[in-house]
Amino acid sequence: MNKPLLAALAALAIAGTGVAPAVAATGAPTGTKAPTLKAVNFAGTVSLSNCSGSVVRFPKSADTDPALVLSNGHCLETGFPEPGEVIVGQASSRSFGLLNASGTRVGTLRANKVVYSTMTDTDVTLYQLTTTYAAIRNTYGISALTVQDTHPVAGTAITVASGYWKRLYNCNIDGFVYRLKEGAWTWKDSVRYTSACNTIGGTSGSPVIDQATGKVVAVNNTGNEDGQRCTDNNPCEVDASGNVTVRQGINYAQETYQIPACFTTGNRLDLTAAGCTLPKP
């Protein structure tokens, strides 16, 4: 994982090092018009005590719904969920520093529960806040980021926006990993970045934002630090035939397009809803 806690000096040292490039399809297909890219900023991102995150909504969320914060499963304040474990409705009073476009902290948001958290198949925690989207916008002038409900596309220009470090990483989606294995955990259909997104500890939970749409397409979660094979902090790629590939210095995220189908009116979690494929308790 992009470790949730990391010494600041060590992290800054790592941030300055280069990594070997991955092969990527970064251009638009022949005969098509390249999308207009937007300058992504920090508005709607949050800082946690040990990670990054963002205030998110779904395509069908209402302004009056309780707002949600998206981060990683391994950023959960009560510790890493075990393989196969799914946490639903756990009480929480966690606080989040809300950032504006320039990365300045403008307020504090607070959770009242962990709506959903797991490190099985994906690496995600969703918190419910004590306030609504409308109240956040009225108080701070900041709107939530929308989670895209369709699968991301290879070659897409993206920004990983870290509220913890107040740093933006710009690169492209290099491709998708059938299975990403790290220690005891296995994640499905993960996003692999091109090498420019050399994320570090503390960037865990950052939203991965499509520069053309401004929507969240994934949540940043890990990278292979030392070139080891399938160990903690050194995830390996496993294809459908079981072949293993190690890419030292390359970082990854977990897709989020499958999350909106699991939420109904009022931002209520319903793991039995049609189309919901998130792991269940």
C-alpha cells in the first residue's frame, strides 16, 4: 500500500526519485479528436490524519443527501480490514480537513459512521458525514466530486489529488491489472498508472480524477516500492493465466465505477441493489 503513515523526510526524498517508464497508450486513436483537458485542482479533496480522500457524490445523489468521503480501506482508523472482511455501518467520529481549489484548508468535516469499508477485491472506505452537500457548498463554496459510473479507459489523462500532501500527480492510465496481489490482499481489475504518477505514503485514498470530465474514476492505493514480488508495499500483477509481473516504481489505484450502483435514494447503501457487485459481509 501507499503506506498511510510515512516520515515526511523519507516521503519527500522518495517523491524526488525517478522510476522506469511503463508502456502507455497516451494519444487519441487515429481519426478521433483528443478530449479537452481541464486543470484539476484540490477543491473537494480532504486530508485525513494519515491519508488523503475526497468528498464524493454519485450521479443520482441529491444536494440534500448526507455527504460522503471516499478513501482507502487501509486508511480505516480502526486498522486494516482482514482479507474477506467487509465493514458496514460502523460508528465513527473521524474528522477531515476540507481543501479549496488552491489546497488551503478551509474547514473541518466530521463523520458519523463508516458506511462501507473493505480491502477485498478493492481497497475502499466510504464515510458518511454529519452534513449535506448543500450545506458544504453554502458554507465553503465547494462542491463534491462526482464518481463516474462507467469503467475508465486506458490512455485517459488523470490527476491523483492528494489532500494529505497538497500535491497533484498528473499522468495517464497505462492499463488494467486482472489481479493485483499485495501480501494477504488481492484486488481485481486495478488501474495501473504511467510512471509520472510516482505517488508516495500519505497519498493513499486520493481521488483519481479524469482530466477531461473532472469525475473520479478510481482511488489511489499502492505501488511497488522495492521490486519485491507480491509482498507488503510491493504488489505484483497476476494475469488470468496466473503469470506474475513485477513493476518496481509503478503505482496503482482501485476503480470506483461499481460503487454508485450500490447506493439508493438518500445515499443509502444497498448491497442487494441490482447491479451492485461490491463484496458483501
